[in-house]
Amino acid sequence: MDIIQRRGFYPVPQGAPKTLGVEFSGTIESFGSESHNGFKVGDEVFGLAYGGAYAEYIAVNTKMLLHKPKGLTHEQCAAVPEAWITATQALHLVLGFVEGKSILWHAGASGVSIAGIQLAKAAGASEIYATAGSDEKTKFITSELGATAAFNYKTQDWVSEIKAKTGGKGVDYIVDYIGGDYFQKNLDVAALDGSMLLLGTLSGGKVPDADISMILYKRLRVVGSTLRSRDVEYQGRLRDRLETYLPDFESHKLKIYLDSVLPWDKIQEAHEHMENAKNSGKIVCTIV
């Protein structure tokens, strides 16, 4: 999202600052006139914003703040809100995940999919598949995250691989950020009565030659969703759910994966690292 916004292609919500960044961790400096919601000056917190996190200070609704657990660093906390809230929204609110079903997460080493794979496992998924752009990432997804299988989209035909793994059935749920290039392939690999959720269009938003009859004959549900454009009440409900994960983060039942932590003056390097799809996990920049 940060890269797309930087390039001028992300529709920033009305009233949101143009400054990049939606997740952060830090210390409360002062309050406005709204309710403090149990927070006080000096509290160590982290949270989600509509924008402006690439800065020394950020103004944010207290409904979107969480107290930083003592067992987690600020860097770990900064890597949590957008990824884990988006994954929760995708899996539970939009898809309505049902225990015992199978799921495919594209961009399996991204922050959202790392969270989603763990949440799907905790929710009782029968099989969890993922795609990624290197053998190193596919190994990370299976050995570290516990996915059933992961496929290198550069060297493997992931549609054929998943069909073989599932005996031709396909998968019940698909979470996709790629868009145009994957649309037909997603239809091919979807199971009967399956659901496909589009969270991004990294390869473009146009699909020139899709056979949409599969949507009809497979009785598929295709839906798109965003988080940033949702109102505070909606995001606040997800924030409350995220708060229930905090003990599991501290006990490492749910794991936060940091690819790298860089100083603020290396922000360009951070973006280049992400644009080249070299990261497994979140990239965090610190301001001191």
C-alpha cells in the first residue's frame, strides 16, 4: 500500500493526511478533546491510522490505540496492526472462514499472509497453501508458518500443484493481492462453492481473457475489500479483536516476523527492498 500510494495510484480516504504510513508504535505525547479511553500521557502504545505514520508525531483516534505489551518491542508492535487486522478482516469478517475448509494465501511471505496463515491454522483450516517468489520464501512458509505446501510461482505451476495436492478439488478460500494476472488461475483452482477475496491488484486491474463461466458453474463468490476506507467503528471492532491476540504474541503462540529494522534515513532502501520482493515479514523503520 505504501508503495502504491507513493506512486500516486492509491485512493487515500477523504480527510486522511498525504503522508505515508498507517501503523506505528510510540509514546503518547498529548491529547485532544476526545475521550482518552483509558490512556494517559506517557503510555507506550501502538495502533492503526488513516495515514501519517511516516513522521515523528501522529494524530490518531484513541479507539485505534492498544497498550504495548511489556514482552514486545516497539519494533514488533509497529509491525502488527495493519497486517493482523487486515488478515482478521479477510479471514473472518469477509470470507466467514469455516473450520475444516482449505485456503490459499498468495504473497505468502507478506505481512498480511504471514498473519493470515497463522490465523487460518488457529481457526482449524484443513489445508493451507501459499505462493511466493523464491524457494527461500516457500521454505519459510512451510517450515516456520506451518503451511501445508507453498509454491514458487516463478518456477512452478501452482495451479497444477494445488490441484494435484487436493485430488482435483481445489481450495475453498483464496486471498489474492495480485489481481489481473492471477484472476483466471484463481478461478481454475477454486473449489465448488469457493470464495475468492481480492485485496490488491499488484499486476493490474484488467482481465482480458477470463472465462467467467467458472464463477457460475462452480458457484463461486468473488469479493473485493479494503481496510483503510472503513470507518472508525468498523476498524475499532477489528482493533478489539486484535487486542485478544496480545497474550498469544507474548507467548509466541502467534509470531511476529520482522524482515528488517532500518533507521529513518534508510526509508528509500526499505522501499526498494520491498519493491524487489526480497522481504519475508515486515520492514520497520525507526525514528529516534
